Amino acid sequence: MNSKRILQINSSILGEKSYSKRLGNAIVEKIKEKYPNSILEQLDVVERNIPHLTPETLNAMFTPEEEHTDETRQALQLSDKLVKQLFDCDILVIGAPLINRTIHSSLKAWIDHITRRGITFGYNSAGIPIGFVSGKKVYVAMSSGGIYTDEQGKEHDFVAPYLKSFLGFLGMTDFTVFKAEGLHVPIIQDTALEKGINSIVID
């Protein structure tokens, strides 16, 4: 199959200057080289200003569908759209800069909107969670000012482990991270992005 539906999510506050976005763009280009007829859809969760969950939205998420009203359907409109967008893609590319050791709140808000019991996850008879968003490949373009791949840095990285854990909970277990790190470290900052881009391999 030489065509894939790619959903590229950007979560940097730096716009076109963003290293994670540039790394994510490089991942997308590599995907297109392998799958030339691919269709790309982009979502910038910062520009889109994905809102944090409200009590009304959370209540609507837990309301059985047969009991939905105009108000609950309105409250779920954005969440429904984001969930459909996710299910429709074959490959998910997430630009995730490390900000104060974790992801930007806009990306967390996106995650909260796509986490829907009975739709994107559920539980079996033994109470074990089952993710329903399966069959997708996830690539994360992570950028950081410091180094987070060595033993000292790993314990302070709450981006890659969190995304791997939670997206895996939803069923997305085919997960790869490419990093542009050391962007504020004088000795390596000039080549950090290039090194990250050169590490990209699409399997």
C-alpha cells in the first residue's frame, strides 16, 4: 500500500521556529518518500487552542448515547471531531517539545478529548483496560534544550515515557521517538536538529 493517511499534530508555542515542528515535518517527508500518495492532515493544538475539559464536557462523555441531549452533543462536538480524526489516520506524527520536563498543556488537552470510555478504550470482563485505537503507527518528534537520553537525563523526561504509556493504553503500541536534543547545549546545539533528522528511519 503506497498511500497512508497521516495526522500531524504540532504542540509547540514557537510556530515555524519550532524544532519539534521541523523534526516532525522531516518525519512526514520521510513517510511520503515511502508512501508517495499519502494524504496529510495537520492539527496545531496551540493555534487551535484546544480547551481543557470542562465539567460539562466530562459529564457529557459519561452520559449514555441514548440519553444525549442537544446540550451534551454540543459539549462533545470538538471531542467527537478529534476522535474521528484520530481513527481516520493510519500514521500519527506528534511534535512534542519538552517544556519544564513534560508536554505542553495543549497536547494534554488533546489527549483528554480523545480519551473516551467505550470509544477509544474499554475494559474486559476481568477489568483489564483494552485500547480500541489499534493498527496505527505513532512517531514522536521530541525536542529539548538539554540531553534526556543518558542515565542522568532519563529520569527527568516526562514526554516520551508518558506518551508511550498513555497512547499505548488507547491501543497505539507501535511507537517510535526521534529526538532533537541538546538545543541549548553550546557544544552540540548547532547540529542537534540535523542529528535528529538524520536519525529518522520509517519502518
